[in-house]
Amino acid sequence: PGLIMLTVLQQAIQNASFGIYFPKFIGTIFEVLSAPLSSFEIVLGYVGAAAFKALLIGLIILGTSFFFVDLSIAHPVFMLLFLLLTSVSFALLGFILGIWAKSFEQLNLVPLLVVTPLVFLGGAFSSVSMLPPAWQTVTLFNPVVYLVSGFRWSFFGMADVPVVMSLLVILGFTALCLAIIWWMFRTGYRLRD
């Protein structure tokens, strides 16, 4: 589950951020913005494509793992739900980063220096219960802990944090990203510069 989650997070961010940044970089974003599309349709196109690709890669890794490990999924519906919500929410984050970035260096700054450490410190490859008690408390401020914990629960039926809390955190993160994107389109932040 940790490997799938790491890949889905990275792919969703990278696909969405490069997808919107590249038209900004070469100057074709104005054609997209002047097309008879609403901002919802633009976001749906870019984020939907990035999330679908990340979801597909996650499912390919899952399918491949069945050839190497005897794996059973305790809650397959929740597994798909967590995978879908994670790919959509982090594609939204990538879309925000793609609009925010002014250079390729800035585009890679957040995924490399923020998201990757959060994944590794978020219990992607080991349970946070293995950490000393003080660090367990610190990791509860890491949103990735909730994603990985909920996804791991869908496989093994064991979680570091309550599953309902995991769902609430990812839904809250998705709502926050949607609000930021709404504000960016409403104000034209770095879209109409």
C-alpha cells in the first residue's frame, strides 16, 4: 500500500502541475482561457486527466503485485475510494502548483522538498506505531499519515488512525484545494499575467 500511495501522490502532482504549467510556459494558456469553457470545465479536464493517469498507474502497480505477493484486500470498495480521492486531491494540488510556479525549479520545489518527505515520514513503508510516543504525536500533523493509514486499512484491516478521520482529512484537503482553485480563477492569479 505504501508504494502504491507514494506513486499515486507523485504522479498526480506531476501530471497536473506540468499539464497546466506547460501551456503557461509556452503561452498557449490564453487560448484555453478564451475558449468557450467554464473554469470548472478547464479544471475538470486538466485534473481529471492527471487523476485518471495516477489512478491507472496505481492500479497497474496493484495488479503487478499479485504476481509477486499473496495479497488480499480486506475492503476493496474503500481501497478504490481512497485511491480515487487521493489521486483527485493531489491532482488538484498539482494544478495549484502548476499555476503558482513561475519556473521549472519552482514546479519541482514542493513535490521534492515537501511532499516526498511527508510521504516517507507519514508511515508509507512502516506503521507510525513503531515510532517513539513523542514522534507519533508529531506525525498526526502530517496529512499523509491519514491517507496511508486509510489505504493500508483497506488492505489489512489495521490502521494507525481511525478510518473515518482518514476520510474526513482527505475530503477536507480536497475541499481546500477546490477553494484555492476557485479563488485563482476568480482573481486570475498568475493566469492572466
